[in-house]
Amino acid sequence: MTGPNGTTNRDATMTYRDKLFSNLQSSIAAKHEFMQREEQIESFCRAVETVVRAYRHGGRLYIAGNGGSAADAQHLAAEFVGRFGTRERASLPAEALTTDTSTLTAIGNDYGYDEVFSRQMAGKMRSPDVFLGITTSGNSRNILRALEQCRSMALSSIVFCGRGGGQARALADHCIVAAGQSTSTIQELHIVLAHSLCECVEEEIFGG
């Protein structure tokens, strides 16, 4: 049977297979590259210690991102509030700043989209809370404003980013830069970082 582009089903299947293998290889290569970046591994370890310290002193974790990174923020918040894996443990307070449509649209309408996270942080965050921003470019303006808000309130900040870290690198206390060139590959590594962060925090607080 011939497809709409004149290819047979077998030709199309091979094309799909090649694309899948190419994407898998890109993801694997990025993860291997990241593992060789000792500075980034150390930044990740310090970020874990920052979140652990916040929880031990009654703090909360606030997370934000745009688009796919907004979904990652919600995903990670759910892991902390619920649980990671099968471990039974107390809930850890975490909130994604991407979910309240009334708040987001009110702030966006009145102050501009750049302020949708920083304005929430000004009203919600207190020491020893921690902010985690997720931005593949490192240059998302509302994440940069959120990091500036952390500095103005003397709050700890972490950012997961890519492509060298962008402007976020100079603003965050702990900047973890994912390897990879494409947005999708960077996001895949961000999920590994997020899961690892949650798992490390769980083990440190509740035991290995």
C-alpha cells in the first residue's frame, strides 16, 4: 500500500524507526555529556542540600516554567506533595506557580506576563522557602524576574536551564545547565534532574 507521499508502509516504518533512534541517541548523548560536567554535578548536589535545608526549617518549594516547563513544574510539585516511587512518607510542601488561571491572568493583565511568577512570590514566599525555575533557554523573562525577586527577598533560588544558562546563570544561586541542543532533549534531561532532586531529598529527610 502506498502512503500519501508515495512511500510504502514499509518505507514509512523505517523512517519512523530512524527518527525514534535518532532522538534516543541524542538523548543518550546529552546525558553522557552532562555526566562529564563536574561543575554541573556539584551545582545539582548543592541544590539538593538547599531544598533539604529549607524543608528541615519549615520552608516550602515553589516551582515555575513556561509551556512544557510549566508542565514539568506541576509534575515535580506533585512528586513532592504526593510521593516519589513507592516510599510511604509525609507530604513535602511544594507548589507550581503555573496553575491558578485567575491569578495568572490577573497579574498578566495588570502588570504584564513578565511578572506572573514574581508577583505571586512576593505574596507567598518567606524565608526559608526556595524557588526553582525551569527554562530551556535560560532567558525566559518571567523566570529572570522571579530570580530577581528571590534576590530582593534574600531567598534561595535554583534554575534548570540549557544552552549555556543564558541570563539566568548570573541570577540563580544554583544553576544546572542541561546538555543537548534541541529543546526536547534539554527538557528530557530536566525531568531526570527533577526526579533525582525529589529522590535525593526524600532519602535525606526520610532515610535511605
